[in-house]
Amino acid sequence: MHFRSLPIFWQTLILLLGGLAVAQLISMLLIFYLPAPRPDFYTMTEIAQRLALMPGSNEKLIVHRVEDAPVADDGMIADAAITQRLATQLEKPESDVRLFFLADQSESFPFKRQRGQGAVPIRHGQPYFFNTLVAAERDATSGWRILRTPPPPPITRWQLQTLAWFGISALAMLPFAWGFARRLTRPIRNFADAVERLDHDRDAPPVPVEGPAELQLTALALNAMHERLRAATRERTAMIGAIAHDLRTPLARIAFRIEGMPEKIRGPVQADIEQMRQMVAATVGFLRGDAGTGERRPVDLAAIARRLSGEAADTGSVVAIAEIERAVVNGDRSALERLIQNLIDNAIKYAGSAELLVRHEIDRARVTVADRGPGIPEQELDRMFEPFERHEPSRSRSTGGLGLGLTIARSIALAHGGSISARNRLGGGLEVTLDLPLAA
């Protein structure tokens, strides 16, 4: 089985174990190849040589000349036997030698820090190793020569090297972390994008079956569900088409039979028959849900806006173009024309005129159809896109249609991966805005 198709649990476990193995390998290399630090301890011999100012002695140990005998610093102790050893190496009497030290550890396990009486320097076999001390030798001519060990630096060179190598190891782990995050998130992101396309376009390609086993199972289930929905839609469309066909026959018979009736009766009945035909055609067109299912091609919304504005002017309607920019989208041209036409018709129907704006945003095309009509109460703005929903409460054909114009416009917008919204304008009127993704 390919690694990418493994379940997320196993992918995560393998990548984490791999990263842990790399980190451990780097740590082992640091232990074996990074030179160990020299301990900041000084032997009795080094102290004696420096006090005697012998050539080649340790220059880190600084010697000062003072007149009075030194005293122990806070927390330091003296040991007669150890002082005697130093006096012997200096070939001086014990009265001319001073040695005070800060014992950091005891000789016995577990080497707990111990100060005061009973503390001794760190000792390995016979030699003594001192960390912090004050040693002095009296000279007959120049007084006391005093030696103090230098204070340890806040961060030693070895610590800096260790930190640098661990920083390098952390940088070495970054590609693994980046690959780990990308390997987990890329199939999920692709899956989400495919589902988003499927939600807006029923004819979009199926969700790709790739990535971890969990995502593959989900994609298979989603594709099966989408195919069942498409089959149900096809059955519904066929049923609606049959109903529409069957309704046309009795309507035609009624229209034929009233031909011989007086004009006073025949005129209103024919008007009712024509209204029923329009209602059936509009309802069937909506229920079929075929908005925007034509061939997708680059479409310039600005060209559509100019043409529809000119056609409105030819029929005596006022459709002004306030602002227009070239905005090309991929879509079904006839469906997009129907969408914008529905918005214009709605504005003319309730306000008598309309204003058109077409803008080119960063990655979106925006078409706005505005009017100066009565507007709509805020609580009803979202409902106006629902099927058969009309702000005008009567069902009179003289004051409005079936309430499907904006619903069809929303269906077309969604089928093209866009959105449509409405808001009341300052100063009165309604503004309906269409957003569509620009063509790549």
C-alpha cells in the first residue's frame, strides 16, 4: 500500500517516529563528535606555579599584591592539611601561606552541594581540583601575593557550541515538519475545494478519490450520494416535463372551446389561460433547476450590461449605466443574461428605472442593479430570494410576477460559484449585488 493512501493515524505515527529518529541521531552525533569542555577547575600545582610567578603558568589565574593578609570570602572555608600541601609546594612555612576555597561538592555520593564545615574540594584520587578559591603567599620584600580564581562566564564556549548545534538540528527538522504538515493538509484542502465546487455546480467533476484511506472512503460516499441526487433530479425533471405537457392539452381545449363565446367572457378567460401558461412555464423552468448548465465559456459581463441597457431603452425603460468595467467570467452566457435581465426587470417593475454598475475586483466580478423604489423591510431582505416570495402581498399580475425572478437569479449565481445579496440604499431604494469569480 502506498504511503499516501495509509490511514491518517499511521501516516502521523510514521512521520513522528521518523522525526524522533532524526532528532536522536543528531543528538548522538553531538555527543560523539562535539569536543567535551575542559572543566573550570584548577589543580594545586597550577595554583602554586602561578603564585610563584613561574614562566608558562596559567594566565587565567590573576595575582595581585597586597600588604595585609587576605581573609576568607563569604562562604569559603580553610583546611589545614590542604594549606600545608600548598605551603610544601611553594617551599614556604605554613604561616606565610593562605588558602580559602568554596567546596561545591562532597566526596561521597550523591555529591550534594555542601558548604561550611565538612566540605572539601572536588577530589579525584590524590590531586585536588579547585573551582573557586583565594590563595596567598607572603613575600619578605613585597608583602602578600594574592590569587583569586576568575568568575565563571554566564555562558561558556562549550554551551554556545551546544546551543548552536541544537539550533542547526532544529533547522534540519523543519523540512520534515513542513512535509508532514503539507502531506496531511493537501489532500484535505483538495477535498474541501472539490466539495465546494460540487456544492455550487451539480455538473462539476466528482470529488477525486485520493489521500488517506479515510478521505478516500468519504470521497466515494460523497460521489455516490451526488450521483443519487443527480438521478433524482433527472427523474423530477422528467416528471415535471410530463405534467407540463399534460397541462398544455386541457388549456388548449379550453382556449378552443371559448372561441365561440361572447367577447365579454372570452377576453378574461383567454387572459387567465395565458397567465396559467406563463405560470406553468416559469414554475417548470425553476423546478428543472437547469440554470447555468450550458457550456461554460469566457463571458464579459460589461458587454451583457451594455446590451441589456440598450434593449431596455428601445422599449422605453430607463436603465442607466453608472459605472462599467470589463469583467470576464467563465459561465453559461444565456443563463447570465437571464440573471441580469431578471434583476433589471425587478427594478423596473417596482421602481420604474434601474442603475447598472459592473466592477472588476481583485478576483471577483461584481454587478450591481440599483433602483429608487420603495425598498424592502430589513427583515424581509433574505426572504425575497425564496421561491414564490413577493414583497407585494397581492398575487395580481399587474403588480408583480410569480416571485421566481430573484429565485432563478440566485440559482444561476450559485451554479456559477457566486453569490447574490440585497440591501436598502441610503435615500431610498434597493440595491442587488451579484458576485462571481473572475476567469483565470
